[in-house]
Amino acid sequence: MGLRKDIWRVGISDVPLDAIIEDGCVRADPVAWLPALKPFQFMADPFGFWKDDILYVFVETFDYRTRHGIIEVFLYDTGFRLLEQRVALSEPWHLSYPFVFEADGAIWMLPEAYHSGKLTLYRAQSFPDVWEPACVIDLGPDVAVDATPFYHDGLWWLFYTPASKPPKPVGELHLAFAEQLLGPWTRHPGNPVRLHSASTRPGGTPRVLRGQVMLPVQDCSWTYGGAIRPLWFEKLTPEHVVTHAGSRIKIPEDFSPYTEGMHTLSAAGAVTVFDVKRTELSAHGLSIELMRETRKILQKLC
């Protein structure tokens, strides 16, 4: 519990992810912002998908009153005019990081759901808001956080951070690989392939740039989701992994007060979706936490 709350906002940049990585910053213009939410709510972890000239932006919607996230989708036309908003996926457990992608003639979603104790891959039954579980990705004892799939050099790769309680002070990047999306998956023998709180937790869409795989990762060295850095893979094979991190992607001052962090940067064709944060200091925020904890205690007593 605490007085300070992270409040995230999602934007659509009319600039490709490759250019943002090369420039080292998100440009202030042109950006279309998703609608603001009520107090003590936020949207974060955006992933975009184009279909029939409609941009579908999938986000985590979170309310501090329940501390339960669901996945919503916002539909935009090519001029970034909002057409519709729907609930895309809701489960009894918290959901976030809705990585949506196309493969094998289908559209898939791999949301973060570590509170369920498993990593479930969903297939679109009726895109964009009817999804069916396709399989559980078995990573042995690891429960993956922000799992990010990527097909490269004839293999499916999965970048993830294992969940741990209490959270480890130094971040870990783990990998798994498979010949088929539905598995079986093999954990990399070099796990953790990287140890650093500034450059390990996945935060967006992998790409091949400059002949190397690039994964956006979170810099959590001073605050959760403080910035995004590109993590470059000089070598990525089932036997060996060699990485190095680039500089933080800068946030324009024009985004104020949402200049205190960024933890998702993902490609959607020629545009990029991202989230940025501000922190809110409020005694009412603490009272929300106290009421929620009190309800939990009362439920146990009953």
C-alpha cells in the first residue's frame, strides 16, 4: 500500500517503431491519445494490430479499487479516429500485456496472467473480442511475466521474466524456443541469459534491425517502468546468447505530466503504440487500498 500511484496513458505515434529506435526518442507529434479514464484507473501495455484498414489497439485496463486488469480493444480508422471500444478478454485473474500477433493462418493473443499460475495462448475465434484458449505453454517451474513470442531463423522464441515473490532486486531475462508455436517449448540452457534491472523485462515488439534481433525492454533500475531501452542480440541460438543494451528511449516534455516512465513500445505496421506514466500522490488512493484490504480480511473471517 502507498500514497503514490502509477497512472499510465496510451498513445499512438504515426512513426514506425524502427525509426523511434534509431532516433532514440518518441516524437511529440503526431500522437493520438486513447481516452482518459476515471480517477485511480489507467490503461497500459498497448499492442496494435491492423485488419481491413482498422487499427485495433489492445490494452490492459486497470482499476486500483479492485487491482484486477482486463483486456480491452479500441478500434481506430486510418485517420486515428476512435470508432469503438470493447472488452476483448476478461478472466477471474488479472490480465495485462496482451501481445497480439498473426501466425499459421490465425490471430493469437498471449496475455500476461501469472496470477493464474500458467501461461495461456489464446486463438481468436471471432476477432477482436472472442478468444479461446489454444494451449498452455509449459515452462516447467517458471511462471512467465510479459512473455513475448518472436519467430526468427526457423524457430519460435519466447522472451520472458519469471515471476517471483518477493520480486527479485535484479531483473532476469529468460528464453525458451520451439519449432512450433504450440510447442513443445524448451527453456534455454543459459537461463537467465541476462541479469540487470535496467534491461531484462520485455516491453514490446521484437524486430530485426541492423541485422540483429532487437527487443524493447524495461528499465526498472530506479522505478517500475522507468523507461524503455532496446536490447540487442548479437547472438541468438539454442546454445548461445550474447546481448547488449542501448540507451533509454526519450520521452518528450510535451507529454507532461506523463513523463515519469514508459514500459511498452510496440509496432503496428507503420505506426507505434506506447504507454507513458505520471505518478499521483493522494490520501484517497491510500484509503482505497485500506478498504480493499479490509474487505479481503472480512471475507476470510466469513
